[in-house]
Amino acid sequence: MSLEVIILAAGQGTRMRSALPKVLHQMGGKSMLHHVIKTAMQLDPRGIHVVTGYGSEQVREHISGLADIDSDKINWCFQAEQNGTGHAVAQAIPAVDTESNCLILFGDVPLVDEDSLRNLCNSKACLAVLTATPERTDGLGRILRDQTGAISGIVEQKDATSQQLNIGEINTGIMRCPAAPLGHWLKNLSNDNNQGEYYLTDIVASAVADGKSVHGEIAGDPDLFLGVNSRMDLATVERKFQQLQAQRLMNNGVTLCDPARIDIRGEVTFGIDCSIDVNVVLEGNVIVGNNVSIEPNCLIRNATIGDHCEIRANSVIDDATIGKNCMIGPFARLRPDTKLADHVHIGNFVEIKKSEIGEHSKSNHLAYVGDSIVGRNVNIGAGVITCNYDGANKHQTVIGDDVFVGSDSQLVAPVSIASGATIGAGATITRDVEENTLAITRSPQKIIADWKRPKKR
């Protein structure tokens, strides 16, 4: 029997106090709905049906703009009024093949894992419910079992008796059921309850009444099924997500000085024997080689870092490619489209933007290199600036191999410095410099004897 997934994503999330639809709030650098859809895709379903409501167009536009989601495979359903979870699922049922199995997920439960869902889907029972036993059960529906231990129903907290509130097993909301009986039970739902809503959980009682088998799959880690209804909830699942990412890195051979003080907001791949100090943020797609050291307070976004590199404290690397055996920082900034070859040194308070730096070249302090191609074995001194912007357009600077650029020089682009040339300190270069020449633009030094400074009257 083929699998189809229904994801409920219609709520506004009033407790979030936000104009943004709840499922678009981010965890780990991606929207909660993005996480859920990605997990659902790992199950290779025949179809994914997303039920939207508040901010429907915004939700659809967000998902359609994601490179790793084929939005053409998503069927969008609209719930005009939020009348409960049962009512929400009913909006998607007409689009579901009656011969398929339905897996029901929630767009605000972003930590849900593939293994738990596979176990649920493999159950031979007609209706399979994912349950959990968290430390706190406030606000959650309780699982009711009969004397044999079989599930007999689910009661929402607002409708539970005092005795039922003492039950420690809760409903995660996630269910798997054949589409045909599911559609039948949904039609018979009643909103005669304290919230006046059509509860999806009531189909459990219907299944029992029809003599169908109901299985409760207890989740190994209840924290993976935390729902988000407030900013505090969002912070809680974020910390759990980061804990899981940290564990994954350490299991793969990465040393974390403090696993609680790293944030991963994207897809991150590390080689072995790397070390990461505290307060490092990794965003987007980050690929790091072997034996790489990252010191405290660094931001690395959409970057590739080769083997044996050292990223010193307080550096920012944004959309850049770094070769092997490079040393970056402290307080360095590599801006988008920067490419460093092997054995490059970029030191403190150096900014590189849209430039290629050749092997064994270095700029150790207080420089700006933008829109440039820099050869091998080049030394760029302190205070050097490539003047790449004329107020309207960007221009390129080309520096050959074995060039020495003295401190406090300005290279006014477009300009080329040929291999072996030397730029004297304090020079302003506006014309091309030939090979193996010295370029200076200083005024002759003058010494005025018996000079007296002006004095304040």
C-alpha cells in the first residue's frame, strides 16, 4: 500500500505574537515546515498534502522558493476556518488515493525523526498512533488504554477528568491510517466538546467501536515530538535541535569545547580531528576538511574550508572557498566570492571581497582587497587598499606573483601590478606597474631646521 502524507500547517499561532504564519518561524536556520517536509520526503511518499490557512500564500511562496524542495510534488489544501485537527485533515482527504496509507504530521513539530515515522508506518494495525511519555504533560492529550493495555481512546486535556490527567502517556498527534476508513471516521466526527472543535483524536474511539486494531508506538525520545505554540516553545526545540547537531558532529570525530555553545543553521559536513571552540555559528552549506581548528566567536556561512586550516577568533567567512593550510584571522572578514589558494594568511582586520588570492600570499593586518586577482607569494602590507569603486562601477586590480605592496598604499583600479614589482610604502598607484620595478609616489622628504610649533594664545 502506497504512502501519502498530510501535513497540518493552517494555524496562525496567536501565542507567537507574530504576523508570520507559525510554521514559517525558524529552527536551525530553516522554517519548521521546511524541516517537516524534508523528513516526510525521506519516506518516499506518493504524495504530500499540506493544509494551509492563515498566511496561505506566504507559506506557499516560501516553500516554492526552496532549492531542496520540489514544490510541484506538493498538493496544497486550504482550511478557510480553523475548526480543529479533524476538520483540517478532512480538507486533504478528497485529494488522497483511497487505496493508500495516510501519515498525518504537523508543521509545528519540526524535530520529528524519520526512524520513528518508519516504525509507525510499519505497524500492522489498522490505526497506529505515535505516543510519548514526557516529563511534563501540560496541555497534551492523554492516551486511554483498556485492561488489556490496548488503546481505547484519546482525551484532550480540556476534556479530561482529574484521574485521566494523571496519565503519563500522551498523544503526539502523529497517526498512520488507511485512507478509506480515515475518511469515513472523519465524516462522523462531532464538535460536542469544550473547544467546539472536530478532534482528529476522536477517530481512535471510532476505530475501536468498529473493531479495528489500534497500535500505540511509544517514541524513544519524547523531546522529538515537542509542538511549538509560543516563543518559549520555539527556543526549547531550537536547543534540542542544536544538541542533536552537536552530538552528530562529535560522533563523526569533531571536538566541541562546549556542545551547548555552538549553533548550526544549515547543512554542515566536517572531516575528522577538527576542533570548534565556543560561540561558533555555522550557517547554510558549510564543508570543512580534516584537522581544521575554529576558534571562538566565528561566523561561517556557505563556505568550503580545506584541510589543516586555522580559523582564529572573531572571524567572519561568508560564501568563500579556502584552500589547505590557510590561516585566517583573528578579526578577519572574507566576503562573498572570495577564493583562497593553499597556504594563504589573512590576518587581523583584513577584509577580502570577490577576490582570488594565490598560494603562499599573505595580508597580515589592516587591509582591504576587493575585486582583485592576486598571484603567488604576494605580500600585502598594513593599510593597503584596492580602490575598486569609483562611485558608480566596480573595477578590478590584478597583482602578479612575487609582488610586495608596501604599507599604506592605494591601488586605484583598474590597475595591474606585474610579477616581481615592489610598491613603496604610502604609494598611490593609478597606472600599471611593470615587472621587477619599484613604484613610489612620495613627495621628497624635507627637513626644516629650528622649526617651532604654534602655541595657543
